[in-house]
Amino acid sequence: MNLKGGCACGAVRYELAESPMIVHACHCRDCQRITGGAFVINLWIERNLVQVSGEPRSYMLAGGSGKPHEVFFCGSCGTYVWSRYHGAPGDALFVRAGTLDNPESVKPDIHIFTRSKVPWLELPKGALAFEVGYKISEVWPRESLERLEKNKSVRN
Ligand SMILES: [Zn+2]
Ligand SMILES: [Zn+2]
């Protein structure tokens, strides 16, 4: 998979060297506010696999875990391109699927924080969905778990 994307004005561009470890649809209130949408689609991928041109700016929110949630956006056009969750294991970025050149190339593996999902949105039958979070070791495919283990040993 060759995933590329960028912000609305083109000052920030990125390319993912591999497919994401997992794709989350997050229905939490922060993601609704930040995106202005019903939920966000995040591509969870090792930070060193994201090649970036341009310099996104960032600010810190208090994440749901109590650890900071750092939100990155283009300083020129304000498009939110990714997040870093300091409470998440490993050294990864959560890239916004809506900023991909071809957003249809990914779909959510897991829906989280469905407790604040807007009521008019019905998830597909059989979708993996959790009211809040879940245990990674019980849910992720083996290949992704192996990548996460490697990623945990990278210095933050
Ligand atoms: Zn921009
Ligand atoms: Zn969220």
C-alpha cells in the first residue's frame, strides 16, 4: 500500500512507507471537535514510517488517558494531519485518513469511544466496536502486534 496525503494548501505532505498497524475510527468528543465531524479515522503507524515534507505545528490536549494528546496541523491552512498520543504504547503517529489523497484506500478496523457516537450513525454489521477502549493484545492481528512490540523499543 502506498499511502500519500497532505493538508488542504499543500504545505504539509506525507507518505507512509507501510500500511498502518491498525485503523481506528474514534468517536470521542475530542476527535469530533478537532475534526468537526462525527468521528475521526486514524491510521496508527510507526512514526519512522511517515515521511514528512513541511513542518506541521502542534498543541497539547489532555488525552482521555490523562497523558497528553499532541495534535499536529498545518500552520498555513490549519488542516489537522495527525496526532501523537503520549499514553499510547510505542512511538507512533495517528494519521488522519481524511487527509489521504485516496481516503477510500483504508477503512476502520476498530471503532472506539462509541459511547459518544452520534445516534444517527449506524456502524456496519459485525464491526469491531468498543464503548471506550480495548486491550490491544486481545484484538490486534499477530503481525500488527509484532510491529508494535518493535515500535515499543524505539526511544520516544
Ligand atoms: Zn496547509
Ligand atoms: Zn478520539
